[in-house]
Amino acid sequence: MIKKILLNVTYNLAILLFIFFLIWSIRHERYLLSAASVFMIVVVVFLKVRLVKEVKTLAKKGSS
């Protein structure tokens, strides 16, 4: 379970980092980098949602 918590923290940091990168790239008119950072945010959020669903499933099995 500790691995999943660390993975969740890593996903949160990655989302935050990509948001900062998105802001930077928009301010410096690097729109290709902006598109790449939006894509990476979507990928990391997707992985985070899958992780949360998996943890919820494990928690239900553990409490039963």
C-alpha cells in the first residue's frame, strides 16, 4: 500500500510540475510545448484516476 501512496504523491507532483510548465510555455509563446504539457497532464490525471479506483477496490476487499 505504501507504494501506491508514493505513486499518488508522484502523480500529484507531476501534475503540479506540468501545470507550471504549461503556464511558462504560454507566457513565452511556445505553443507546441503547451500542447505537450496539456497532453501529459491528461495522461497523468488518467493514471491517477485508475490508481484511485484500484485503491478503492483493494480497500473494499480488505474490509469485507
